[in-house]
Amino acid sequence: MAATWATVILSPSKLRLQSWEAILPNLKGPSWGPASKEAPKQLVILCHGVGADGNDLIDLAPFWARVLPDAVFAAPDGPEPFDMAPMGRQWFSLGDLDPAKLGVGVRRAAKALDAFIDEQLSKYELPPTAYVLMGFSQGAMTALFTGLRRADAPRAILAFSGALIDPASLKAEMKNHAPVLLAHGEADPVVPAFRTRDAEAALRAVDVPVEAVYSANLGHGIDDVILDAGALFLQKAFGA
């Protein structure tokens, strides 16, 4: 007599992956705009750095709304509590900087960010490509990884003071050639500027359109030079 049920045996690694996906966090965070007070026509997602949260970047919205008055800006909190301090959020752990571990971490983060992008586009009834990803530091790493692997390409990716995680997998996994703005302070003591130079070379090697801005004497932060470059890039991305 045939069985009426099936038993599925999972390996420990697949079981861990399935368990994580089953509790995929529903990202939340502050939002702002549109400045025009009209229905949103564009979505700009701001991904914060490690140990911060969405409030760290939402103040960029009024500045960039000067060129995108019809955009809504959303700044989700990272999916995990920061594991090296009692406060803040992270996209993935930096407790072990082994490249393989970072690759596993950013893939988990990408799943959460993917879901957030889809949710926000649906919430505001926007077309599937009417969005931009921006990130700072670890948020830049997450935005770069996620954005280039989405079937519905973002209009642009802005990655400030970050790096390209798991570059060896990019050519095989990328699904679009969204234009990328890279920016970094030359005096950054946290994430050295060479990480962005390496990212620039790797992206150009797979024919991703890249613009890069390096701000002299800037540490781990965003200055007016980078803010203005970001505004121009956003303006071009949406033809505003």
C-alpha cells in the first residue's frame, strides 16, 4: 500500500538555511516624503552601516528630495541586532572576517533586503524598476550585492564607503547592469578606500557602468562632495 505522506530528510546545512528563511525578518524603519506631497513616483532605499539603524541615513532624504521631489525614501533597520555592542543593527556579522563567512552573511541579508524592496514597491504601487538602492559602509556592501542580482534592476546603486563582497561570484550571478556610483573618503580608517577601488575594477570587468568619487581628507563618512555627486546620479537615474 502506498504511503500517503512523505518524509523529507535535510542535511544540517540545508536545515539551517530553511530555518533562517522561515524566520526571514520583516524589515522596518523610518521613511520620508515625497516632498511634493503627491503620490510617490520613485523609491529610494537607504541602507545604514553596521551598528546604526535606519535613522542614521533618513536625514539624507530632504537633501536629495530637491532633485527627486516625488520620491519616497525608506531606511530599513538591518535584519540582525549588532552582535558587537548592546545597541544598533547589522546586515550581517563582522565577528569573523573570513571572506566565505562574509559571503554567507551578505546572502542572508540580501534575502531580507529583496523582500523589503518588493514590499515597498507594492505598498506604493510603483513599477518594478522604479527604485534606487543606496548604502553606506556595510549597507553599501549589501546594496551592491543585492542590487546587481535582482531580475528587476534598480535604476541605480549608490555605494558609499563600502566594498564588493564575494566578487568571484558576481559574473555568474548578476542579473542586470544597473549603473553604480561608488564614493569613498581617501582618509577612511574603517573601510580603506582601496576596497572601493577594488570594487570599481571588478565592476568594470563585468561591464557594469561605474562612476567613482574619492574625497580627499574625508574619513569614514559622507561630505558635500559625495552628497552632490549622489544627487546628480539620482537625477540622471530617473531622468528628473
